Amino acid sequence: MQTKDETVSLTNLAEGGAVELFDMELQRVLQNMDNPNVIKDTEREITLVVRLKPTETPGMIRSTVQVRSKLAGRKTLLSHMAIGRGAQGMEAREINTGKQQPIFNNVVEIKSE
């Protein structure tokens, strides 16, 4: 916390909240980089925005601090499904493309109208 005579800097801006927000966002970025389900070679980015605006009171300003990041997106997952009529009507079943397996036990021919 800053004293009355201390000059504002990034370390004490918003009573230390700016650094705290940055540290929290850095943790999100590091977790994203460690996640095996995201695209690994994507560059991540952290943006710290400080806005300063004069108030109606002479010699006073208002500041806002915002921290945001750009994370890597999730990897695309591929799946193959077979559709057919089952006991509950139309159903979809995921198939393992590496093995031959029966997809539906009761195969029903679907007639077009």
C-alpha cells in the first residue's frame, strides 16, 4: 500500500492490484501452455491496460486497470459416428476406426418416403 507522499508506479497502482491482476493472468497463460489439449506452438499474449481520465475536480484523475490475455485454442478433436435406427429411434454411435466392430445390433432398413 502506498503512503500519501509516494509517487504512483506500476507496483503500487490500485494499491498493488495491477501487479496482482497481471500475476493472476500470467498463471492462466502458464496453465494454458501446460494443457495438452491446446495447440502448442501458438503465441500467448498478456495485455495490461491503464486508463487515466481527468475528473471534474481540478488536479485529480481517475484510473482504471484491466488485464487480459490471448490464449491458445483447444485442439480440434476428430470422431467418426455411424447413425441408424435403434430401440429409442435414430441413434448415433461413435466408432473406433482402428477395429472392426458391430455398430447396431438390430439393423433396420430405413425407407424413404
